[in-house]
Amino acid sequence: SSCKKPEDLAGRRVITSYPNVTKEYFVDLVPEKVPSVRFVSGSVEVACSLGIGDGVVDLVESGDTMRAAGLHAIGEIMSSQAVLIGNKHTTHQDLVKVIAARVEGAIIAKQHVMVEYNLLRENLPKAVAIAPGKRSPTLSPLDDPLWVAVKVMVRKDDASAIQDQLQAIGA
């Protein structure tokens, strides 16, 4: 692409679902040659490949969809985060607690994976030392009483190393 920095989009066509933020950004950046900003609802990352835009402004979490469309980031307009705010004076405290617990559960689930394996029962203390889980592993008996089935949550970032260690003790 010929665009290496946001200024390269001066006077060109920019597609976005956030036209006001986009216009404000470019008015400050290149006031003498603000790009033509067009609103598109939905998959803005396909705009360039369809020939309707020279660049896009979009929300990006990981960048996977952007890269899959053959695009790359040339700048950042803003950094944001989602925040859950509860009114401590609400008459719906139970509902606030339920929503907060669900959000926390979703965050934890996104950061963890479930590892399942079978193991000789005698090696269970070693396995628990390697991967204790959030509270403790879930154990299920197998037909062979010397063996046990184990399910445990581990952080995604650590999963491969933990699986290697578990395999080394016979899992």
C-alpha cells in the first residue's frame, strides 16, 4: 500500500463506521486536505479491496480481520477499554452482581483453556502441583481404578508448557 502513515490519506477516501471521530482526527491532523470520510455500517475492512476507499478507520482488537483483508495499521486514533460501572445506590444490586459475575466469567474464559488428560492416580499430586486449576482439578474415575481422568483450567499463555510437563509425568 502507498499509505505508510495517517497523513498519507490526506485528500483521499476514508471509509468508517465512526465518521465524526474520523473527521475530527483528520481535521486536526491535515486541516488543509481533510480526506473524504464516508460512513459504512459493517465490514469496513473490505472497502479498499472493493475500490470504494483508500483507507479505513475501524475498531481493532487483535488485527486479525484487518490483516486477513490485506490491510495494516498506519496509526492509532485512540485507545479504549470497556468499563462496567455499577451504581452503589441502585435498588437492583442483585442484577449488578449477576452482570459483573458474567463479565468476569467471560474475561476468565477468554484467558483460559480446559486441559483434559488421563493419569495414573499415584501421579496426581505431581499433576496438581503443575496445574492446580482455578480452585482444584475435576477428577473422574476410569474403568481401571489405578487411573483417573483429570480436567483443569490453565491460562492460555501457559497451556503448551503445562501440557509438556504433564506429559513428562505420564499424562
